[in-house]
Amino acid sequence: MAQPERFDILVLGSGKSGKLLAWHMAQSGRRTTVVERQWIGGSCPNVACLPSKNEIWSARVAHLARQGARFGVVTGNVTTDMRTVRQRKRDMVKREIAAHLENYKATGAELIMGTGRLVAPRTLEVQLNDGGTRLLYGDRLFLNLGTHAAIPPIPGLQASQPLTHVEALELDYLPAHLIVLGSGYIGLEMAQAYRRFGSRVTIIETGPRLMSREDPDVVNEVQRILSDERTQSGEQELDGSDILVAAGRIPNTQWIGLEESGVELDARGYIRVNERLETTAPDVWAMGDCAGSPQFTHVAGDDFRIISENLAGGNRSTRDRLVPYCLFTDPPLAHVGLREREARRDGIAVRVAKLPMTAVLRTEATDETQGFMKALVGRDDDLILGFTMIGAEAGEVMAAVQTAMLAKLPYQKLRDAILAHPTMAEGLGSLFENIPLRSAPAERRQPLAATA
């Protein structure tokens, strides 16, 4: 083997945690390089989070245009120009890539575009995208490999050339009938978006219900919002123009020589790590989706913080992280902490309160009345254990509750807070007023009609 180029920090993959670590280490004076196969900055700014939300917003504009008459706005026939939708998304991606390249330049971290494979401990052979190879060695190696869409082993599916979210975000035409396989976050977001663009859309879910992790009342409300009608179980024949597969993710851990570096995988193919994100190989860390972390960009960002602080002598851990998430349908679903079904399963005594969005005065002005808020509070200590909201601006409202949870504030602090009127967050006061008192019967009080 030829003598490899030596780096203090070697990162394989330029996703959220990988790029943040590289920029941080380069600014700290370490000789740092990042190897990226395809997407500068990872999937989030190129083919996932931001591009999907960009097109979802275009779909919302189309929906609002069709609803204009309700608000006194007279419009004509509304159609969707998918080429313009796609170009708006592409323009955003171009800006994101430019910003990433500027950060590499400013920090001094090197970005190498090519496919890396481990050929020895902490040693990468890189097939460069523009030809040639480089052999790299890192005193410390960080794996930020990501995941890719799973294609279920359904007879004939592969031959039909189904779309994943990557291809769906590049369509320059409107599918006549889009069949979506899977009812997770990606499937539901894209299904609603293309329905609003003008496609006929059918969601196929092999399980007994949508979003299997959620509480039944949450599932029922989301399904009511998204569905014009429900179909019965049993065999049916559907004739679609396009198929979108949104049936889970597979870690990008195969065929890159992890065994050559002593890095072990778990039974699902994710890299085995401890609570400090250290792998089974010395001086090798894994972060983001490939490490089995919750598959959200904001969690990958926290993986970076854990590793960087620990390298500086800290003792941060992945244990007991309070991880929020949002489903960016319209209205969105936001959740943080404990679910009601989890509390019952684990025998955790809680008090529960719900508030329909119709009881939040802001919705009188906006007509965004669908959904509800729900909070779980400890039976004996008044701490907020979980929060779920289906409704406009759910993610922003959730952030306020999450902050209170992180600060370990009793729920009364939000109940009695002076919250600006009329905002969606103002509903938190009414929600927490509905928490049964410790000495009161367990039944919930009926919310009063909202008045200004």
C-alpha cells in the first residue's frame, strides 16, 4: 500500500454532524478533510428536509389560492406549473451549496468529492469523482454515512422504477395518480403536497393504521384531515401513473470496508456505538443516521455537540435526550416527550389535558381550526412529561413547551404565563388549565368557549 496522506481529522460524509465537526476542528487548527460522494452538505439541504419543505410550501400556496374565495379573494382557475416549483427548489439548493462551500473556504477544512472505502484502520481509499484516487489516513476518523430509501421486496416493484423522495422532488410534471407506499413522515408530507398540486393520491399502508408510533387520537385526527374518504381493508386493484416509495430507511454501511477498520454493525446494519458515539474501533466515531440516532437533522447537530465537547474533555451523552419532531403536513403535527400510549405501557402515572384548536382565539381570525393540543403531566410532581399538537404553527408552540420541560418547570408556569394575544401559543394557558388537580378526580374538565 502506498503511503497515505495524513490528517488530524478525517470525516467520511458531509451531512449535518460531519460538516459541523469538520468546520469546528479546522477552525481549531487541526488538519481536516471531508470525503463526500455526492451531496455537498448531506441530504438535508439537497434532497430531503429543506427541498421537501420548499415544495410543500409551494403546495400550500396552491391550496390557499384555491381557497381564496373563502377569504374574499377572487381568483381564477388555479393550476400548478411543476417546472417552476422545481426551479424554485433548485434555486434554494444552489444557495445552500454556495453557503456550504464558503464555510469550507472560511474554515480551511478540505472537501474531497469522491467515494471512500476503508482499506485499513482509519485509512480511506477515495475514488475521486473527477478521476484518480487518493489514500487518506486520519488520526481520528468520523463516520457520517447517512441512510437511503428502502425499496420493499414487492414483486414487480423494482421493475416499475418507483420514485423515492429524491426523484419525487425533481418531477417537472404532475402525476395523474400518485400511489404512495408508506405512511410515515415522508409519505404523508409528499402525499398531501401532490394532492394540493392537483394529483390524485392514494396512500397504501401495510400496517393496521397510519403512523404506528403515535397515540390513536393523533392518528385519527391526522387521517381525518388528510383523507377525503376511508377505504375498507381487503384486496383492491389500483391503477396509478407513478409510485412513490416511502417505506423506511437503510443505513449506508455496506460495501465501504467497515470490517477493515474494526467497526461493528448491529443487527439492523447500523454502526454499533456507545452513549458517547464511539464505535468498536479505536479513535473512530459514528454520528447521525448511520449511528442509529433518531433520524432528524436536529439530532445529528446534537451528535456533533456530544462528540466535539467530549473531545475537549467533556462528558456528554446520548442518554435521556429530549428529542422533538414535526410532521410538516398542513396543519403540522409536533411532538416532544412522552406519549399517552407509552405512559400506559410503562405504567407511568400521568394527568392528561386536551384542547381543541377551535378553543384558541387565533383560529377565529385565521380559520385554522383543525387539530388539538395535548399535554401529559406527572401525577405527583407537576412536571410536563409530553406535549403533542396538531395545528397551525405547531412546531413553534412545541418549542415553548420543550423549553419549559428542559428547565423542569411545573406546568403552572405555562398555565399562568402572560402569553401574547392573539397567538397560537396563547392556547397553552387554556390547555394547562385543563390539567386535573392532584386531589381532583381523574376526569378532565370540559374547556370553556374561548372569548377575547
